[in-house]
Amino acid sequence: MSGVDYAPEADDDLVGVVDYIARDKPEAARIWIKKIRETCATIASHAEIGELRKGFGVPGGQSFSVGNYVIFFRHTEDGIVTFDVKSKQQVEKFNIEIVDA
């Protein structure tokens, strides 16, 4: 069975985004976190999902977009490790390059 592990940084990112959304829209925050976790589970079950990312400091790092956010992960024998979740604006700011497979 493919599983999802969340690095502490990813957990911190998720909590931060949920807290921010929940200030004005608590139900939207619950829906958002559910969608992110479901997407991570889907990625873990399908090794072909995701784009390689160069310059993010994680060998084999990949990404997958969900709405205005990007999930950064790497595949493992047991699924994936999610190591970061950033807004698309943050990704553009840090100029994280997509590598063609």
C-alpha cells in the first residue's frame, strides 16, 4: 500500500495555510486540507504523477499543483514524502525550475 509521510516543514506549511484560510472561511479551510491530503494519497499511488524539480535541494524532488498551491514531494518505496507545500507565488519568487522528464 502506498502511503504519505509529511516532513515537519510540510506540516508547518499546511497548518499555516489552514490557519490563514480559517480566519475568514473555516469550512473552506477544512475542504482545502482534505483536498491536499487526498491529492497526496493519489500521488503516492501513481509514480508517474508529478514534475521533476531542479534547484529545490531534494534529490528526486517533484511537484504537483493543486489550485493555487504546489506540493513538493519525492517518491519512496512505500509511497511519497511530502516535504513542502507552497503557494504558486512563492514558487515563482524562489524561481524553482521545472525539469522536462
